[in-house]
Amino acid sequence: MAASVQPACLDLHFSGKHPPLLKHNAIIVRCVSSPNVIPEADSISGPPDIINTNRDQRKVVRIAWEKLVRWSRSLRAKAKTDVLERTRKVVVLGGGSFGTAMAAHVARRKEGLEVNMLVRDSFVCQSINENHHNCKYFPEHKLPENVIATTDAKAALLDADYCLHAVPVQFSSSFLEGIADYVDPGLPFISLSKGLELNTLRMMSQIIPIALKNPRQPFVALSGPSFALELMNNLPTAMVVASKDKKLANAVQQLLASSYLRINTSSDVTGVEIAGALKNVLAIAAGIVDGMNLGNNSMAALVSQGCSEIRWLATKMGAKPTTITGLSGTGDIMLTCFVNLSRNRTVGVRLGSGETLDDILTSMNQVAEGVATAGAVIALAQKYNVKLPVLTAVAKIIDNELTPTKAVLELMNLPQIEEIANDRDDSNILFRVECGIWNRLLEDGGKETENLFVSSKNKMMKRAQQSARETKQEAKDASKAKSGLFASCSFSSLGLDTKLSDQLKERMGFEAPTLVQAQAIPVILSGRDVLVNAPTGTGKTIAYLAPLIHHLQGHSPKVDRSHGTFALVIVPTRELCLQVYETLEKLLHRFHWIVPGYVMGGEKKAKEKARLRKGISILIATPGRLLDHLKNTASFVHKNLRWVIFDEADSILELGYGKEIEQIIKLLGSGQNEQGEEDDIVPKGIQKQNLLLSATLNDKVNDLAKLSLDDPVMIGLDNTKLQLNLSIESPAAPDSDAEDMVIHVNKSANPLSEDYGIPSQLVQKYLRVPCGARLVALLSVLKNLFEREASQKVVVFFSTRDAVDFHYSLLSEFQWPPNSETEEEGTKELFLKCKTFRLHGSMEQEDRRSAFGTFKTEKQAVLLSTDVAARGLDFPKVRCIIQYDCPGEATEYVHRVGRTARIGEKGEALLFLQPIEIDYLKELKKHGASLTEYPLMKVLDKFPIPGNMARIKKVLSLESHPWVISLQRALESLTYAEPKMKSLAKNAFVSWVRGYAAHKGELKSIFVVKKLHLGHVAKSFALREQPSLVGKSHHKETMKRKRDERQKGQQGKKRKKMSGTGNRSTQKT
């Protein structure tokens, strides 16, 4: 009797009970591994004893096989199928190759099962629904008719029983955040994505609950050796589902398992995920070896070394060694490293052949996750102190810091080592021995070897992000559309020049105008005066710069710098002046004959005069310096001036520039060009156009509008606000003086109750903390932010310059853990592992410029600032704003938080409040700002307690928390160890108390100096006691006042006596 082997039975790893006759496993494997038919006894010739032996062996094999089949049938008969029967709808997120293959597989499992694919490409969506083909990835494969595609997240996720996530790892966070509102908290997520998020080093089991803001979101990881094409062709495949919830893993196993897809279960989520991520990097290395034609010996050596490195790191992260040697580890590695269908291997082959990474990624229509993961893998290796020669070399090649040839040479010249035997089968011991040898070799190998294999996380993945720019941009567009910030038109449709529109799109990255820009640009192009009142971060700068450039680039005769200044932009601060200038430079890239320039305080006037003498077409200026040049610089030509723009007008006036603005307007003349000189290129009688932009409206802005605007068009004011707060009064007679126009702030409508217009995507929280624990709370919040997401920027606002200087010095020098007898100096490092910058008005101009410019370009930094950074400044990628000191006026709150969540991006804002200041929340609520409480105690509980302090199970108060006590002691020790630091702390204390008393209006009843405990205030500046300087100064002032009063009293008595004497002498006379 002949027996043949079923392909589906090749994998003998069974879920559930082990098969019988385990003592015959070796024979079974031998049988299964041979595709030949087993011959009958009669067909064998030879001596009788050999024939009898062969018959006995065949009999053993036959019995073993029959028992195995009976065991398998018995288990299949008992297997539950209720999961598949109950399932009505499955949603697949992503329309890539593997997502499509899994959608087709699930759809074939059951007729009538609704399988929805959420895709971003409307063309692919149409192709799936109309032709049952994924035209982009599987144009030749017909999909089951119960596979339906959609671009509507809400419809796709509605009533879904399971969700298969097939979005690439690097884009998963932003994608999931965009659909989080439609995800049911109990919906199981089955992750098909393999890799590590570059900036955070997170795996999908961490990304999904964080992005969905649900730490209990059911999660399953699906991994194993599987190509989408073979899955579509129903070829035998085996995979693993891993979940900490065993019942969920079994349910997914029932859902997916079929006659051509084996599904094993595992509880080792970390092992399955990390193996799936690291194998992609190793596949690139294998491809490089193939591309360089280094032969099979090299390939075997490299892959075996790579497998060891993966095991080292995975085991250190908590994975089980058996997982790494199973389907999701070794099985996936073999497939990805040795088969040409692998995208990551293909990248490696082309790199080894001499192609550049940019060209490779540009030509690919799919994402090679290994490119992005390489940098993250090395960052993980540094975190867990594991040296990975092969994987590090791949990362250096991807980052263009090492050629493949040099990498091979360096790897082959590493010191010779002993092959490690594992006689005890103790993988942990093996890991420690192997890894210890490599660490010791690399440490002993000198700086050259160390530098080769230690790579910075911040330099990784620039090109990988560039390879999928289109995908990332479309994900951003979806998020922006949700926020309702962008208009549905293009810049060219607003009337802007085609070249300028292309410049906005290609160089500036603006695909579409914001709603404010869409409303303002056509009106400004028409020549009308405009008042723009819109929230910060809505694109007001482009709204006025683009129309100016449109007019000037098309001007006839052609604009020349000798014609002087055509447009003047007045801004409140030096930093905003530089920012607007940088934006203007980018916009003028194609219009080089239009010359931009700036003048501002802190710069050398001689250099500014030289630039003005040559001519500046569009001038950005701060009020004080502009007024100086108008009065004293004869070479400043502004006779052709056509536009005057007041940007951040409310801030200009609040900073006390009201008188300067009045003088500037008078010096610039009336609204028309009346000179009409022969060399003027602006015809006589052309009306000047004035624009006023402000995030808030008040009486001061009303006065400036009255002074500068003529019959303005209102932009950014909704009808309700317009009716309640503003009324435009035109003169009764047509020939009335234009100055009679006034924009009235309707006092009865209570303009202070007006909403601040805070972006909807901004998450606002407050932190209630006693005064004495404020400093510890600030440092703990910052540390938690940067540990949660390393690559981010934070701005912290203080009320005084002295406070900025003190906290800047503190964060720049404070090391952790604190000194102890047992700790070595080498183990200490800065408390915050990021760069710290400061910004305030008393800094030298060069220092201000450097801090402003450098912070903008940094990926990981914290900026400590006064309100000089609160207006108009656009710091890219600022994720969090911390208001450590409340603003002097409630309206300033919106400007501070406006440094984040700009142009549709997400952001967080945190406000520090003492218990006595909690009524400030009511003031903010009047303006539509609703804040939730920040969970400070949970954050503090995460930190390890240094030294011998015991962790208290239930902390009664914040001040008694062991972390707070320990950190406060360390801060005070630093302050008292350095006289300069103590002096800074005292100065900050004094200025803070004075600033606390400077709150205006209704806030005076909330921020009351008499309610402060000055001893606790001192602790917030790391001082052990209240500085005596403050007490002495108050005492001196009191004594001086009493002395003056006594002297005045005595002088009054003397005058009365003298007056009485005079009267008596007169009477006598």
C-alpha cells in the first residue's frame, strides 16, 4: 500500500495536546520530509534479513502515520466553530498587499460574512467594489464578492466584530488617532503590521492602545512566514497569533484557521512582535550580501549571526527564546532573508548592487519596514545595553554613513571568538555568555570599532520617511479635514498667480488654504482694507504675504529694489520679525527681483541703514526701530508704499507701542499716494491698503482700527460674534470724513465672555499642585513627557525673566540620581535628557536669535520663555505647552497655548494652579476653555525611588510622596552647593512675588499675594527658607514710609506755627 504526504501536515507543531507516539517523531519527520511514495515490500530485493528489517520499519511508519491522522481527525471533530458562526463583520484597515490577501482569506471562510476594507485611495476603492480587483497590488486576482471597500472610517468600523490592522507601523499612530472616535472599546485588533515606531520605539501592542486612548483595547499580534501573493493563491501557510488573553487568541485562531492556513497560538506577544520587526532589518543585510555576490558561505554566516543578535535583544526585552526559534522567529527570518518576494531583501539586493537608497525607495510602491526599523533597533540596543554588529552595520548603511564594502570588511575584521555550545539548554545562560563576549570585544576594540557600531537614533530614517511622503501627507490631510481648518479649494482658485500657488504647494508644503486664508486672500487682492480676527495657528501670515507677492510679481514696470519699499509689515517682537522674514524669503524663491528685509531692535542701525539705502521691497519691522528709521534715515525710500500691515495688533498695543504706531501712521501720510513725483511707479491717487490682524479684540485694537482702516472688511468673525460684539458705523452722509468710521466693542454684549477660538484638537489640562511642590511637579512632568515620547518639543512659560534664568540654569546642571555613598559618578546623568533653551527680552540679541533659530530646528528640546514667545511664533512640532505661571491677563492664555496644535496638528496644554488659584478655571470657562485634571500622582508613582526610601502604598498628600521628598532634597542641595544658583533662586523668588501682584482686572481677586505662604514659595525655587532680602526690603520700605510721614507731619506743624506767628505780627503791625 502506498502513502503520500499531505503538504498541510508538514508543520508538526500542534496547538492543544501533543500527538501520540512521540517516540516515533524522528521516523515521522523522515517520512514527511520525503515526497516520494513508500514502496511496497514485494518491490524490494535483497537478503531476507534486510527485507524483514525494512518491513518492520515500514510497519512502524504506517502505524505512526495512521495514529497521527486519527488523532488529528478527533481533535478537528471536537474543535469549536462557534466563533466563525457568530462573526458577522470583519474590518481590514489598509488596502495594501497583505491587508488585501487577509481580507480575501477571511471572506472565503464564510459565505455572507461582510468584510470591509478601509482604504485611502478612492481609485482602489472603486476598483474593489466594481471589478472585485485591487488594481494596485493584485490586478489579476479576483476578490470574493463579500469584500467591500470604503474610504469612510465610521461606516467601516460600525458593528465590526474583529479588526485587522494592516497600516504600516510608521503611520499607524496618526492614522489610528484620526479614527479613534469610531472604534468600539471592546473591538479586538489583530495587528498584521511588523516593525518599531522610530521616534518612540513602540511596537503595535503599545501603539494601538495609546493612539486609541484605551489601554484595555483587545489586542492580538499575527506573524509568521507568509507572503501575500502565496496567501492569495491558497498555498499552504503557517502563522502564529499571540495575545495575553488566551481566550481571544483561541477565538482568532478559529476565525482564521483553514485547510491551507495553519494558526498556532502563543502568549508571548513581545517575542512574536520583536521577532517580526527585527527580521526585516536582517533581511536587508541578507539582500546586501546577495547584491554584492558574496556567495552562500557569507549568507549562511551572516544570517546565523543575525539570528543570534535578534535572540540577544529579544531575550533582554523579555521574550521567550523558544518564540525566537519558532514560526514567528526563525521561520519568518528564513522566508524574508532567502526569497526574492521580500521587499526588505529587495532593498538590500539593490543597495549591494550600488543603487542609492533614495532611488530605491522612490521606485517602490510599498513600504519596506526594515528601513524605518533599523534606527529604532539600534536605539533599543543602546537602551538594553546590547551590541548588535550586523544590525548596526545595516543601520549605518541606510543612513549613508557606511558603504556595504566597508561594512563587510569591518565585520570580518572583528576579533575571533569561541563558538558557544549550549550543553545545558539554558537559553538565558547562553544569551548572557554570547552577549557578554561581544560587549567585551567591542569595548576592548578601541574607539574606532565602538564608533562604527554605536549609532544615534536622531540620525535614523530620514530617507525612509521621504520614501512614503505621499502616504504620510494623505494621513495628515485626513486629520486636517476632520478639524475643519482647511478649505476645499486651491490657492490658484483664490486668484493667486500660478507660480506663487506652486511655490506654496511645493516649497512650503501647503496643499490647500486654510479657511481664514480662503476668506482673506480674495478680499486683500481686491484692494479693500481688512480686519482679520482669527485664532492663532490658522495661517494669517500667508493670508497677507501671498497677495502682496501676487501684486508685486505682476507689477508693470517690473519692481526694482531702487524703487524703495512697497509693503510694510509691523510686528510686536524681534522673534516674530525673523519668523515672518524667513517665511517671506521662502515665498519669494521664484521672484528674486522682489527684495525682502527687516529692521528691529538689537541689530546694528548702520547695517540696517545700508540695506535701506540699497532698497527693500517688503520690509518687516518692529515699531520702535521703524519709527527711528522714519525719523532719522534719509535714504529710507517709502514714497511708493502701498501696503501697511499690523500683524498681532493686540500684542503691539499691549506692549506699549501705541504712541509709536500713531507717529508711524502720521509720518507715512494719508491713505493715498499724493506726491506724484516723476520717478514714482505707483500712480498718483492710488489708495494705500491697510491690513490689521489680531487674535483678540479689545478697546485698544478698536482705536487702532479707527486710526488706520477705511471701511474694512471683517474676516474670521462669525455672524454671532459680529452681531454681539462689533458694529460698523458708516457716516450718515456720503461725503462724511472717513475718520468718523469706528468699530465699537459692544460693552453690553460683554466682550470678555467671547470664546478664545482654541483649536479643537488641543488637549487642555490643569495640574493642581501646592506651591511648595511646584518645582518637583514641573520636573516630573517634563521627565514623563520625554520618556513617553523622546522626540518632541515642549515650551514652558514663566511670568518673569529671573524665573526663566533660574530654571534654565537648574535644568542645565541638575543631575540624577543624587549623590550617595554607593553610587558612582559615572552613573549620573542630566535629569532631562534633552537640550534646554531660554528666551526673554533681556537677553542679548545674538543669544535670542540663536535660541529661537536652534529650538526651531531641534527634534527634542525644551524652551523656557516669558511671554515674548507667546505671540505669533511658529515652532514646528511643539507637542506640549506648559504654563508654569498663569498669564497676567486671561486673554493671554490663548496666545500661549497657540504655540502648539497649529495648522491642524495635535497638541497638549498644561496649566499649573495652586489650590488657592483654582477659581481661574471658571474664568477660562467663560471663554469656552474647558480643562481636565492632569493625573500627577499616577505619573509620580512611575518613577523609581532612589536610595533606601521605602515606597508608601497609600500617599496621603503630594508633599509626602517619596519621589517628591527625594527630588526636592536633591534640588535644594544643588542650589545651596553653588552660590550662583542660590543667587539666581533668590532673584527669581523676589521677581515672582512682585509679578504675582501684577495680575489685572478680575484676576486680582484670584491671585492674592496675602494668601501666599512665602516659605512654600521659597521651596518652589529650591530654597530651604524664605530669603531675608525680601523681608528686609519690605521692612526698609515700611520704616522709610513711616519716617517720611513723621517728617511731613513735623513740617506741617512748623508751617502752622510760622503761619500763626505771621498772623499775630501782622495784627500787631
